[in-house]
Amino acid sequence: MEIPGAAYVGNRSCFECHTNYVRNFTASPHSRIHLSEAGTMRGQSGCESCHGPGSKHIQAGGARQFIINPGRDAAACFNCHLSTHAEFSLPQHHPVMERKMNCVQCHDPHGADIMKPAGGFAMARLNQSCAQCHRDQSRPFVFEHEALREGCVVCHSPHGSVNAKMLVERDNNLCLKCHAMQQSSGVAPGQIYIGKVNHTANLKLGGCWSAGCHTAVHGSNFNPHQLY
């Protein structure tokens, strides 16, 4: 996208009004974006690589119609993040393409860590980003599913998936990545154990959660085996 009649002015021109953004922006990977076109530099500063040329925005006293706001339209992000754009076209996805969400709800384009909200450990920030909307799944539990300590993306593909609930796997293979099956000694062939429990019959019923065995997949306040 372009702003007709506008020229590039550089990051220093943004500093007067957007002090906090510009001060932190040098640590962001986005600050190193420089797009070339027809042998000339487009957006010689990182700010204008995403927001477009800022001269008319400044002349009009910060008028919003003279600047590109990626927070309202993800098209500016998709110019570079092509694989992410494709993931949002998968059957199960966060509603970014429908404009019910935008990238900056989860990501901080100006900060060093990209993920929002800031503060704490990296994985904690990741779960906090999800918790802003998915509060029921991310609340504290007496019997917590340990997978939450690894981060929501261990089980879910955050941009999009072909599987329901944006799961990275659609069947028991998802759970068995952590809960490995074992063939115990002294047990008849074909018997499948997970831990010390015989799951041979259970695995024929369907998914670990859909079969009604471990329905509280995020955690439970009543049962250590993730039951409501």
C-alpha cells in the first residue's frame, strides 16, 4: 500500500510523537526491514516499511488517513509473512481474514520479543497472549495438564490448521507425542500400556478426549487424570 503524494521522512521524524515506539523499535527485527524498488530505497527506515511514507501524515498533524495502520488491516503484515497468510486460509483458523482479529492482538510489532503481552518468560508470554481470549482454558487448575507449561502451541497451530480446534494432530498421535506407549514385559502381545495403565481397549474408543476418558484436556480441579 502507498500514500499518494507522500514521501519518506525517516524514523527521526516519528520520534517526536511516537517516542516510546521509536525508542524500543531499534531492538525489533522489524526495524531492519528495507524494501527496494526500481533501484531506490523504499522506506529507508523500519517505520515506513510497514506504515508507508509519512510526510503527509506529519504535515496534517498526525491525520490517520495519511498513514497505513497494520493493526486494522493485516495486509501490510502479509506482504512479508507469506506462509502465515497461507495458514489463515486453512479450514480452522483465527478470524484474522474476516477482520474480527488482527495481528497486533497477539504480536508486538515494535518490541524485541514480538509476542504480547510483555514481561515474564517467553513461554509464559505466549500463554498469556492466548489467555486474553481463552480464559477458561488458561485459568489455574488443581491438576494442571503439564503440556500447558510447554506452551499452547505444543498442541495448537495458532494461525490455522486442517484439524478441529486448530490442533497440530487430529487423533491420539497428538497425546502420544508425550504419553509414549510401552510394551511391558510379561504382558500378552498386542497389549498397549501408557504409563502403568493398560489402554488396549481404551484406544479403540476414539481420541483420548473424544472417547470421554480425558475430557478436561487443559486441566481439572477434581481428578488428576484430567476429568471434569
